[in-house]
Amino acid sequence: MKLVQTPISSDVVMSMRVGDMITLSGCIFTGRDAVLPRLQKLVEAGQLDEYGIDLRGSVIFHTAVSMAGVGPTSSNKPEIERSIPLLSEAGVKLHLGKGALQRETVAALCRYGSVYAVIPPVTALLDSKTINRRAIAFTEEGMEAIHLLEVVEYPAIIAAAHGESIY
């Protein structure tokens, strides 16, 4: 089991292999199909600073945040999967979610020095490992707003790294 702390360095990403089990601690961003295209537009317009968002070395968890907790959503939804290359290029080092990604997306992860990990759909476990949560952008989207979570030992399995995938 590899312990991974945010922000994640390129050296840590390079040490990850498909099938590695990790636990993730630190601050991570959340986003789903409603806000990831909006986040992409902020990146393209150079407006991340207006929201206090720094994607360098960051993690994006494909989820919504509700009173019931957090749990992964499918990363291969078109709106989510299309965001992965640009957000990786902008500095995201780890994308968390569930489901298989297309070969083109796996290649983009490799090109931009990022990886993808699947996280078990166990909301109660993840909620117990979430120390703090705060909506930071697009609050009008409700539970699908971008949140900043502070987590301790989130479990995940590396599913795509360095051009390889478990799918």
C-alpha cells in the first residue's frame, strides 16, 4: 500500500503502476459532469485564480458532495472524460472515479504525467475519512459544485498509468 499526500509530485506519479493500491491524504477537488466543463473553461481562460484554485499537483475526484457523503461517479461520462486531458495538462496529477477510460484518455494521462485511480463505491467509508468539506466554485450547482475536501487515507487502486490500463 502506497501512502500518497497532496500535492502530488511528478516523482510520485512516475512511481505509480497499474494495480498499485494507494491511500490518499490531503486536499482534493471534486467535480462531475455539471461542473468539469465549466472548470475547463476557467483553465482555458486563465481564470482559476479568481476562485483560488491551483491544479498543480492536485487530485480531482469525480463525485458530488451531499449530506449523504461522497462516492465515485462514472469517469467515462462524456463531460467528465473530455475534461481529463486538459485538466491533466493544467496540473492535475490524479483523477479519481470509477469505470474504464478510452485509450485516447489513457494516452493523454501519459502525455501529461497524470494517472487515474478507481475508488471503491463505499460512501460510508469515504465519509468517515473526509475531515472537512467546503464548496469553492459554482455553488449554484448544489451538491455538484466544486468542493475542496480534506481527506485522510482514501483508498484507491491505480487503474491507468504510463499508457497502460487495467481495462
